[in-house]
Amino acid sequence: MRFLSIFRKSFLEQKRDLWLLGLSLAFAPLFVFIYWVMFGGAAGGSTSYGVLVLNQDAPVVTEDGALFSGGEDVILGLRGITYENGDSFLRVNEVGSLEEAEQRLRNRNAAVLVIVPEDFSSTLYAWTQGLVDEASDLTFVGDLSNPYYTVAAIVSMSVVDGYVQSITAAPRPINLVEIPLGASKARTEFENYIPGLFVLAVILMLFQVAMTPARDIESGALRRLRLTRMTSFEYLGGLSLWLALVAIVSVLLTYGTALAFGFRSQGPLWLAVLITTITSFSIIGVGLIVACFTKTVTQAFVVANFPFGFFMFLSGAAFPMPRHTLFTFLNQEIALYDFLPPTHAVIAMNKIFTLGAGFGDVLYEVVALLVLTLVYFGLGVILFQCTQMKAE
């Protein structure tokens, strides 16, 4: 029967390209892995929310000589919130200054800051003794555009309010005050998602970056260009310059479209363009790596989906990602996904467009992007030169 002949023909042709079949079959399992990384697996709890505590509280001595420290009790209460399996719901860390805390909030190393005032314990103790005193203000600070802020703030407020009621049973001895970081309070839900889309516009260039040299390889154009004694620098330099220009145009078109639909930028556009330009060269490097191991445009397209999936989902460009801190270097928390260049670009874009950050405020992200771009782009150039630019 003819359909069996077609089946056999397709099978024999596929045998010549088994690795491409393997990649196609592995693509869905890759997303299973990505979602496992994002949400902690079946056995673990889900996302943990970073809470910073600036404990300015001065403990008081009660009538029976005991030391009453309401601030420490609040910290213990926050740390006691867990999932059913015992995993921490809130990652609570004490900080020494408001400046340190605000910097960590801008870097999205935490979702909310709880400031316990100096008179917290004395106010609570006065209410327990029936001495009607003025209410004290306990402050919550956060970037309201951070998707994790709402959950972290509500849970933290519930913990504090429950503790206060258990101590005094008074209607409102402590005022819970919310202070938005920067201009985050004025942002709409639409505007909260736009900064990541600028980075996504650059990540989408990965397909074109991988397919452009693959087209030259498949058509034989690259071989003919090598016969002209064209150098690797000339080919890769010209190709990279063109693709970087396309990335910049893509970002500007995205920006113009966002403005047309009501997006408001708090920071300078030139800084955002600088960030995305640097990011584009890291994406070009990855595209060149893909092109090194493919011979056709179709292969390049299939293979490019793998790094694209990592960049899109794990960098926070499309969805907010919890930070899994690995270690601290030069007072900077290094998280699991910080080895992906777009991760730093997303953080920088949120600082620029939401918090009105200037160059000095995103200096760390710029330096990290430059270092990672040199690694990714350099590796892509070296591999492409070794595999595709050698004289035959």
C-alpha cells in the first residue's frame, strides 16, 4: 500500500536527522523542567516571598521585670508562616538601614519592607495597661508594580494585625501604613507588564539570529563569501551590527506602541535602549552558537526554541520569577537565573520605567550585562569561527 511506502520513506529520511527529532520530542519535557524550576516541584511549597524587616523597636521592661519586645515577636510571627509541608512562605531577613532595604526592593531581591517603629513595644504595653495612648505607625514599603508585593504585604499585615489584637484586643493601637516605592502606586496593571516586553522583543531576535547564518550555510553563500578572502571579523561584525540595529528598531517600535496604548515612562528612553542593545549582543552570541550546530534554516529554528524557552520564562521577561539566591558577591545577591543576561535587563527595565532610575541606579545591571554579553557573544564568535569559517 502506498501509505506504507510513504511511512517507510519518512522513517528512513528521519533516520538521517535523528538529533533534530530528539530535540523536537524533548521540547515539551523542557517546559516541564522549566515549570518545575519556577514552582518548586511537586513535593515543595510554591513561591516564597521575600520580606525585609527594619526593626527599630526599643523593648520595654514590664512591671514584673520581664522584657517585652514586640518587634522580635513580629519577626518570629512572620517566620512562622509556612506551607503545609513546612516550607517557608515568607523569607524574612532583617536589614540595618532604610537605604539597604530600598536597594534590595528595587533589585527585587525582596517584595516588601516592614518598618517596626521605635515605640512599638511601649505603645502595645501602654494599651495592655489600660493607658489609652496614641497609636503607633508600623510601615510597609514596596514596589507596587512587583507582582509578589501584594501577597507578601497582605500576609505580613495579617500577621502583624493578628499579633497586635492578641496582645491588646484594642480596636487600632497600631496603624498599618503603606508607602509605595517610587512611582509604583501610579502604575496600571498594563504598565506593570510592559518593561519585560521590551526585553522579550530582544529575545525574540534569537530566531532571526540563528536562522540568518544558517541560511547562508544552507544556500552555500557562506562558502562563496569565504572564497573572496572575507575575514571572520568582517562577516560576523557586519552580521552582528545589522541584527543589533534590528533589535533596537524592535524596541523602539515596542516603546511607541506602548505609549500609544497609555504606557508612561518614569525614566530615560536612551538608558533603556542602551540596556537592550547590550542584551542584543548576548542574544546574537547564543544565536551564533545555535548556527554552529545546524546546517539548515529548519534545524536552526527548532534548536533555537530551547534557549528561547529558558530566556523567555526564566529571566522574568514574560512571567515574574522568584529569586533563588545562590550566594552573595560584593554585597550583591546572586540568584540562579542571574547567569542569563535578560534577567538583569528585566530588572533594569523595571527600575527605569517604573521607579525612574538613572544610570547610577542600574550600574550593577549594566556591568553584569556587559560581563555576560562578553561571555556569550565571545563564545558564539569563537565557535562559529572554528566550525563555519575554516577554509576547506
